[in-house]
Amino acid sequence: MNHSLRGSCAVAGIGLTDFGDLPGRSALENTAEAVHSALTDAGIHKSEVDALFTSNFPDTFAALHLAEYLGVQPHVLDDTNIGGAVYVSQLQHAAAAIQAGLCNVAVIAMGSNTRSKLKQQGIIDGPRELFPYEDEYRPKAPMNAYALAAARHMHQYGTTREHLAEIAVAARAWAQLNPRAIRRTPLSIAEVMAAPMVCDPLSAMDCCLIADAGAAVVLVSADRARDLPQSPVYLLGVGVATTHAGISQMPDLTVTASVESGKRAYDMAGLSAREVDVVSLYDAFTINTLLFLEDLGFCPKGEGGNFVSDGNIAPGGGLPVNTNGGGLSCVHPGMYGLMLIIEAVEQLRHAAGERQIPGAEIALCNGNGGHLSSQATAIFGTSSSL
Amino acid sequence: MTNQSQSHDQEQAKQPAQMDVGPEKKFRQYLSEGSFHLQRCDQCRQHVFYPRLLCPHCGSMQLTWVPASGRATVYSTSVPRSGGSSYNIALVDLEEGPRMMTRVVDVAPEDVTIGMPVTAFIGTIEPNGEPLVLFRPISGDDS
């Protein structure tokens, strides 16, 4: 394992649009606003942007469209699509490109108008090519894949719907501390249990919300970051892994590729789960949080249900997880991964307001893509972690 | 220019006779004839589904079609619901090894359980639909 990327780059700027209903905005407009906001935060003019990373479902030429729109001519362009994990995986690409001298200022950005499009046109943005030998049975994508994983985890380990409800309730409790979060009304386990089933064993309250939003981060070398206005948030480790595309080809529905992406990130960072202060996991569905807690070593395999019980991942619990409220209660713009990075950065800048984890020095993000198909793990630290 | 377009025309003309039927089309042909076939790798002897040009286990291009036993066990199961209707979506482990998505039918969707033995048949999930591999529980009489 090459450890040379550890601490070589840092996030120097972050930018967000409003979340929720932005019916007058295109996806590209939301992306551009977030980029402008992130560059302003970083104190860098857009003329310095020489690497552009983006991705979304409907736009095949996403990087070209964004570069043209912003009026930049980057040396490095990347609009890989591996699902919502992509932006975390682009930290790996961007850090390697900066380290190799291919670029100096990398922007990772996304924007979506998925909620407005659904309301106005009845269309849910999704990948155009799904999974042959699965689609013909008309699974309810994408939650069907996650429902199958939840059912198997329940069968193998005795996980219950109440355990999953704990995850939804914890996310909501964090969202109540985040003024940007969309769903902030109190939520009880009983309410989650009583919600209509959408794909057994998952109910509507086990599923993320659908929102319009834009988000962007600016990544520069650690040396450059130290001369910029914000406290640098250093990238200590990053790892990417995949086991399958379609859920029928996943080797074990109770074990995700985050075992591998996590190991790669931990190895690069020289850290373990015990040293992580704050955790952001891609919670498109409640089962995700449970699987990733196990796979990333926060609890043994099969014990996720007990681990999340009694508010252990809620405010005041043993491990702060999805402190922004997550995809379940804060925001989910079709592909959520960039929001994980932004929450980690806010926590490590000690700028997370009421939801701030006191003294947070190490943050872990785990992005998920497709149907539990791709996993990308990143570990960030403050200057004390170098 | 003229030569090029002539040779292009000749290629076009030759195509139908020489058309190589890939594994995906071949699988669909078997289905339309009412049979469920898998591939087996000549090299590593493992069965392969879904149909491929190369073995995902060992990389060999030597795959042979074999009839599937049709016997399988439910690995996981779910009940998608919309507008008052519901159906079953399951993953089943074929006796030969591979796993596939399917629907288990002839039983209430929520009564399909993990570990349930099932057997394959070729059917459709809508009128005039394409033939698909579906499964039904193995009754006492079948087993």
C-alpha cells in the first residue's frame, strides 16, 4: 500500500446551496452556485481551477458541461459514475492528481434538481442502464436491493425492524440540531414502525428523502492549504472497492465492499475505527448505516442492531453517526456522497454549531453507490493528526 | 473511396450468414423455446449465470451450455408494494451454484421465506410479456 497520499492534500473550501425545493433551478445551476460558494470559502478564484470532478445520473457529459458553464479549462476532467459513492472516490483521483503534479486546484462538485423534476415531470433521476437479468422482474429500484439485504441480515443475525427504526430516529435527532436539515420534526420508533411499507422489510421511514441541492469542495496540496483562510482539513486516507453491480451478483448480502474500502483507507491513514471521532455513512436506507458500522469495524458483524439500540448513534450516544441528519433526514439529492465530506469538514473545522462534536480531530466518511455496489471510504483529520 | 464503400457493402452483405450469436441472445433463444440453460466452464467446471463470453471465475472463454436442474433455495426475499398491489422479488441460489433474481409465484409474496426450496419454470409476469425464469415453492408432492 502506497501511503504517500496521507496528509498530502486538504479540503480548503466547501460550498452548499439551500436544500429541498428549488423548483426554479436547473441541476447545473445548483452545481455552479455550490462551486462559487466553495471557491469563495477557500479564497481561490475560479481561474485557478485546473481539475474538475463531477458526476450525476442524467448528464453523460457532466464534466464538460460544468467546465464550460464555469468558464474554466481544466487539465484533469473526471465524471466517473459509480453511483453516490463517486464523490468520495474522486478524493482519491484528485489527491493522486495533485500529488503527481497534474493539477493544483481540484473542485469536486454536484448539483441536482431531482425533487423538482419529480414534482414537475414525474421523473426520478436514475441511471439509464440498470441491471440486465434483474430489471425484467421489475424490482422497485433502488430500495429493493436494500430490502433484500435487510431481509438477509434479519434472517442471519436476528436484526429487527425496531433496530432499523433506531437508525431513522437517531438521524432525525441529529437533524433537529442542524438548521439546514429538511426533516426536523420529532420522530419516534413507533412512528417508523407504523409507516407504510414500501418494500418489505423496509417502510417509507427507512428510506431517504429526495431533495434538490448542490454541493462542492475544493482540494489543494497541504502546503497551499496552510496559506488559505480556512483551517485545512487533511485527507489522511482513502479507499475504493466494489463487489458487484446488480444486487443478485453481490457475494454476501450482509457484507459490503466497505470492508475493503475501509481497510484501504485505514491503512493509508494509519488509523483504526477506535480513533475516529465522528462518522458519516451513506444512509440512503436505514440498513446502510447498520451494514457500514459493522463493515468499518465500529462493531462486530451481526451486532449492528444491538450497537445502534438505546440511542447509541444519536446525540449523546457512544458514537456520533450522521451528525448532519444524514440522507434520511438532512438531504439526499440523488447522489449524496459529497454531503458526507462536507459534514466531516464542518466537524473538523469545529464549525458545526449545535451538533458539533467537541474536540473532533478524526472524521470518517463512507460513500455507497448503486445497489450496495461501490464503496468509497475517506478519513480526514485536523492538523493535530498529521 | 469507391473501393472502401464496396468492401463495406460486402461486409454488410456477409453479416447475416456469419452472425455470431452471443450468450445473451442464446439464453433468450433457449427461454423462448421453453428451457432454462446455464453455462458451465470447461476449464474450472463452475456454473455461470448470468450468461457471459468469459468465465468470471477463471477467465476461460470455453463455456458450454447445460440445462439447469431448476432446483434452488431462496437466499433473500422482499415484497415491493405500490398502489395497493404487491409481488415478490427474491434472490435464489441455484443448486448449480449461481445466484439470480427472480419472482417466487404461486404463493402469497409475503409467505416466501429465506431457505425455502423452490423450482424453476418458464413463465411471464404480464400478458404477452417476454418469457422469464420464475420459481414456485416445491410442494410435498414434488420433493
